[in-house]
Amino acid sequence: MDISTIIKNIIHKNSIPESWSDKLKQEILNYKNSNIISNITRIDLRTLDFITIDEEDAKDFDDAIFCKSLVGNRWNLIVAISDVSYYVRPNTYIDEEAKKRGASIYFPSKVISMLPKQLSNNICSIIPHEDRLCLVCDIIISTDLEKVLEYKFYEAVINSKARLSYNIVWKIWNKNQFWCRKYKKLLISINNLYQMYLILKKINELEKCIFFKIHESKVVLDNRFKVKKIFIHQKNLVHQLIELCMILANILAATYIIQNNKVLLFRVHSYPIKSNILNMRLILKKFNLPIHIQSNVSSVDYIHFLTMIKKHPCDQIIQKILLRSMNKAIYSNKNVGHFGLGLMSYTHFTSPIRRYSDLIIHRIIKYLLYCNKKSYTNRYYTGGYLYTEEHIKYLGDYLSNLENRIEKVTRHVLDQIKCHFLKIKMKNIHQGVIHTITSFGLFVELDKFHIDGLLRLSSLKDDFYIFYPNKNQLIGKKNKKKYHVGDILNVKIIKINVKNNMIELKII
């Protein structure tokens, strides 16, 4: 089965909206970017060497960055985010549809956008050599004090000088002659970004952020929309640079709104529950690692542990065990902090093209930027809007539920694609790692494909195995052979149920 058919079936089954109403299409006809830019007075940043950095196959570009060195061991980082709030106003047809979708959904070969393509891939997307409206977070950082000295938000016009991928920037940082020649005019700006990466790693606002380096599998299709290969997609330091820039801008967006005493939609991540910590410690004992994570755990404990296991042969499964011990981040009107980032307050600001939560934050910041204007109506002139506490509470619950639904659907699509692909690999021997033990079998993650298979207890013929939940082990009654989480096994696929994404395995 080709990928487009799989995706089409799952979209239909989950009632995911794909089409746009005629009234919405009529609204979009009013947007002509060239006319809008020429009729707006904003801070003009078009001479600066902004660049966008994303994956090779990205279609919508929310953000662009620029940085430069200042006198007195200070640096200026400017994070420019697409000003979607100017085009998508509250209570319009476009806004209602964006809220209904909640976020863009990314499948292999297909994207179901939160916004129509005329906006997401064109007018709002920061395309190279095109003037674009942006909401800017302008930051001054002290390298001596290792902290943010000052920041401000404002509306601007920028013109991106290049659309680069993470890999291209990484090659330029490593002095690749071809790419250095190709982007000769931007070399100073691109190399400045490496210096900014070194600075951001050390600043106080980001020092407690937990960064997992878990490998992801990527699907490559041929021209007939069939799976050509599945490979491990590894991130480099450029990914981390962009992540740090966006996290810092998100922190400052939350700080700015809180300082102005307005309600906002927090991105919260509560502390891990005690039972999860105890279970994690039990599992990690198998790896003979010194475990200092207590029940009153902090993000710094996780950071230290991740540093310790960098060169461990089972670092990927250990990272996943750590990740599973943590709660899921959600949206909320109540601020309980963000455990994973070690922050007192946090929000989402940097992806308004693909996340409705970020569009909400843009509107609140826009409202605040115009509060000092004489005319009350100025607050709404470029898309500002102030939400009530009740409205934010509703949106937090609603968007969190939508996010869960999107995650399940995308995971279901990937698993089904992998199941189809593995049908031709059933004769092969695969290496996998046990990640969960239950009373009925072992769940084994196949290394190359990042998909789970079930090794049923009934298939273990050499002994009668008993599950000990307090030890998280399977132990043979006669031979006392033990199976732990983290054990590496050689397995073969004996059955694939594509409909239920179920793969059954046997030990080789």
C-alpha cells in the first residue's frame, strides 16, 4: 500500500478536517502581502542578515534569527517570528478554523496545515528575499554575567537573506569549502550563530533545561509514494542552537506578559510523581550506574544523569526510561512551572503558523505593545487581543486535548507505515532492546525502525517464566534465567497485524 492511501484512511477514520470553507477562501482573497507591507509603518530590519534554519523538507517558516557582537562583552540576539496575528484576527472564519484544528499535522508526504497554504506557505512564511511582517524579541546578553541584560518586543519588517537547513549550517561551521563559498556573503553572520550557541549554553536562564538526545526514525519515500528506506535521523549542534533561541524567546514572552499583570496561556510541566521515580530507579539498577535521583528530584538531577550516560552503550534506552518517568507538558491558565526546563514560568510564542497556542500569546503581546497609545482602539489595530481568565482556561484544556489527539494520530500513521515496510523484512534478524516487561510478555523496540514488537511469554519455550513486578523482571522457574529492561535481543518477526499495528516476535 502506498503512503498516501494509508494517510488518507487514517485521516478519514479520525475525522480530521482537510478542506476549507468558501467563506474562509473569500477572506483570504483580501490579503495581498505587497500592499500590506507598503502601507505599514514598523521598525525596518530588512538590511540585517536574518536567516531561517529548518529541516530540508520544511514548507512553512515561522522564525528567523540574527545576532551580532556588541561592545563590552555583550551580544545582540534578534528572534523574528512570523506575525500571523496581523492576518488572523479573532472571530474571523480563518481564526475559527485555526482554533478548530489547533495545530498543523505533519505526516510523511503530507501536511494538514492549521492555516490555509496561502498564509502558511506564502504570506506568513518567512521566505528568502521577501519582505515579511514579524513580531520580534530583541535580546541583549552579557557574556561576563552569563544572563539576559535587557529585552524588548516590537513589530518589524524583515527580509530573510537565506533559507538554510540544519545540515548546511553544520557544514559551514565545520569549514566545508563548497557551502562556505556558496554563502560567502553570509559567513560572518552564520559563524556568529556558532558563538551565540556557545553563549546560550551558559546563560542562567537556560542552564536548567533538560535536553534529551533520543534518535528518531525518518521515512524516505520514492516517486510512487512507497517507502524507500527508514533511517535514524540524528540531530546536531545547529538543532540545539535553534532550540535554545526559541526557548529563550518563549521565556521572555512569558516574563513580559507576567510583568504586565495579564493572563496568559502557560506551557506547564509538573514534577514527576513519586511512583514513577521509584520505578525508574528500580529499572536503572540493572545498568550498574550510580543513581542519585531521589523522590524530590529536580531538572538538574536529570541533567547530571544524562551527562553521565553520554558514552554508555545503552544510552538511548536509558534516556527513554528517564523520559517515561516524567509527566506530559500541557497548556494551562495556572502556572505550576516547567520541570523539564527548570523554569518558574514558560509559554509558547515561536510557532504561530503551526500552533494556535502561540497565536494567542502574540495577540496578548500585541495588546500590551499598544497599551501606551492614546486611542483605545489602537490596541487592536495590528491584531492585539486580551483574553479573560475563563477563556484561557478553556483554551488550555481544549488545546491540550487536541495535542494528545494529534500525537496519537501521527504515531499511528508512522507505526502503520513501518508495519507495511517490515512485511518485506520478516526473514531478517533484527536487534532490539527490551523497554517494558509485563505478565504476558516483553515489549522490544527494534533498533533500526523505532517500533515496538511483542515477545509473548508463550513463545519462550526453554522454561516457565514468572513476572516479578517489584523487580521489573522475568525469571525462569528452573534455569533462573532473567530478562531485564535494557537487555539487547536478536529477534525475528513472526507476524504483523497492520490494522492494529501489532508486531509479534520470537527470540533467535
